[in-house]
Amino acid sequence: MKKIILYIVTTITLLSVNSCSDWLELIPPDGLVRNEYWQTKEDLKATLMGAYQAFAQLDEILFELGELRGDMIVDDNSPAYLRNIMEGNIYPNNNLTNWADFYEIINYVNNVLKYNPIIFDIDQTYSEYQMLGTEAEALFIRSLAYFYLVRTFKDVPLVLEPSESDDVDFFLPKSADTTILRIIKTDLLRARQFVTGDYGSPEENKGRATKAAINSLLADISLWNFEYEDVIKFVEAVEVDEKDDYFLMQSSSWFEIFYPGNSFEGIFEFQFDASLNQNNSLYDETYNDNYYLASLKALELLDISKELNRGNGSINSNLKIWKYSGAYADGKSLRPSSDRKSGNWIIYRLGDLLLMKAEALSQLSRFDEALEIVNNNRERVRTDLLSPPYTVNAFEDMILQERAIELAFEGKRWFDLLRMGRRNNYSRKSELIEILIENVPSTQKLVLASKLTNPYGWYLPIEDVELERNKNLIQNPYYADFTK
């Protein structure tokens, strides 16, 4: 996979030549160029690998979407537009409201999905098994992209066809988040029937769609939808069907999840290798350039007197984020300089998945089962076990705290909090607002708290440029009266 990626840049450039500036455009409208390109299974694979690589290059954005508005980081030296997000000063001209990168990835895979059966008829070396596997990978990537979009913007345009020519409608209205989630869940159920279980190397098995990765995404979508029985079913599909392939890393090897990565706990990780000039953004963002530091909340949760491995493995004594720069869970030893930017971005790992299951069990009042999962997770890193709080809200708080500790700075915290705020018809809205205003300047707390009683304010606005380009888009109502 990593060698293939070396020529992906060339392929991407070829596919982008003469394309228009619209965010949906990827393949040039020149039919001759398009028809010459889509001839063999290698063309499909190159484009599919390009989609993985393009998604991996969003590691910085995925971190920001999952952490900026939470309570685990504070600004230290970040650009003004990111600081504005953290302080609740969010406007439709903020750079983070640009969704173009996600739609470019979607267009990659839409092209793969369109040409996959065509090339099956052309290329006699392309088997039906390979064709179905390619479709499964493409559906996984597209579904993951849409899951990020829905959690970030709520309702977004649903694009299921490639934009290849001027005949395509570039100006689609938004589709409801519920519609999109239903469609991608159906796609994933199809995909998991045909995805392969072994690509031939650990890097590819962790870095490409597998049945475990698809089940993980299905579990995550189900948790977002509050479909708790489905969460349990999809997590147990990984636990039971693939129990020999994934297991929790124990105390002495816990930090191997992050360095060197691709551990037995990892399920799906975007791959980076600085030796091949495939650099992540997170070493610079979280350590070298000092954009963010751990918040007081993070320092409290990651107290090394209680959380030796997860504490030192997440932050160092200067409150710098450690997971993407350290070589050991000691908060002291940096990775070799040649390896500084090789840390993978982990989308799913078994520890995350089991805590999803614990959350689902607790919402079904199956408290003893939920507590067993939480304490198994704590025991493996040699930290104190917890006693059972036998109410749904108390269990929810306990599990969210455990997720905050275990998955600190892995792009999960904001989505966890948002899920809590949405649950049971916004019954815990006030708790979420309290968290949202925790790190904003004191002069803004009351004003922002008042604004955020509207749940649409928990999502980002559509970028003003998109609204100007596509008159069929309607702004998130919370931001409808905002000006630059």
C-alpha cells in the first residue's frame, strides 16, 4: 500500500487536469482522457488508494473536529480561526467550515463505484471476488466521510454519483442527517459481506477496510443513532468472529498502540511513514508548533499518580500532547527524528469499541455488564477499579470519563459530548453547555451559554463560499443571521 501511494500523487494530478474549481469536480470532462484512464483493475486500485491517502491527509482536520470544542485541550499558539472555534466565535467564513476535502474523497470513491463493474467487463484478469472487494472498500471510505460530515454539519448534500461532466448537477440541496445515516448503514451492511480479511501485510490490514473496520463504523453509527442493541451486535461481531486478530494491549505494551502503531488493538488506522515522505500533521500541531496544551480537565483525568501509563502516555510534564511524538509512555523520550511524523491516526481500536459497547449496555440498564467492560479496560493499564453507580446518567458520566482518559486527544471527545447532549431528546443539554463554555473567556460565558440552548449551534455552519456558489443550500438556522 505504501509503495502504491508513491505514485498516487501522479494519478491524482492526472485526474485533476483541466477540472473545474467546483468542490465536486475530480475527473476532467474530457471524455477521451477519462476513457483512456479507466481500463484496468490497476486504475481502480490507484484511485482507491488515492482516496485513502487523501483521507489520511485530513488528520489535522479530524483532530480539530474531534477536540477543539471539547474540554481536553486549551489554546497555546494556534491560528486565530482555530482559536475562534474553541472560544465559540464561529462564523461561516471560518476555514474549518470548508467541507471540500471530504467531498473530494467522496468523489474519488464515487468514480471507483461507477467504473468498477465496467472494468470488470473489460479486464479479464479482474475477478468477481476482487470487484466486490473494491466495492466494499469504496463504500467504507464514503460512509466514513459522510459520518464525519453529518456529525460536524448535521444535514449535508448527499452525492452518490461522480461529477464527471457539465451534465452533473453540482448544486444539490442538503439531505437530512437521518437519511444519510440510513443509506450509509445499508451500504456498510452490504460491504461487510464482501470485504477481504487479509491484504497481505499488517500495514494494509490495519490501513484498509476490513470486516472489523466496517463493524466498528456500524457500531459507531448505531451509537450515534441510539440503537443500542445494534451497537452490541456489531461490537460482538468483532469480539467473537475475530477474537484471534484483535486484543487489548496490556500495561507494559499499551503505548505500542501509538508507537510504532498497527498494534494488535488497532482496527483501522490512517498510515504514515516519514521515510516514504508520508508525513502526518500531528507531530507539528500537538508538539513542535505548540498549537494546543492539555486543559486542566485533561490534567485532572490523566493524573499520573492514578493513571501511570495513560497519563504519561498522553501528556508530558509541560502539558504537551504526547501520543503523536513520544517513543514510550514516559512523557520524556521523543521518537527518533526520522520517525517524528510517522504516527498513525487511529480511527478505531478495540479499546474504543468495547467502551462503545459499555455505553450501550448502560443505556439498557445492564449495569453489571457495562461495569465489567470498564473495569477490564482499567485493569489492563493497572489503574484503580470503579464501583457501580446504578443510574443511567451516572453510568453515562463514568463511561464518558473513561473514554476521555483512554482516548485522550484521539479525535473522539467532542463527538462523545455531542452524543451525550443529543440523547433522550436533549435531556442533558445543560450539562453539555456547561462543558462547552468551560474554556472560553469569562466575559463570553453567559452569552455563549444562552446561544447554545439552540442545539443547531452545536454543529458548524456551511461555509459562506458554498452558499454563494450553491443557491440550493440553506444555512444552518443557528448561523442564518451571522455576517463576516
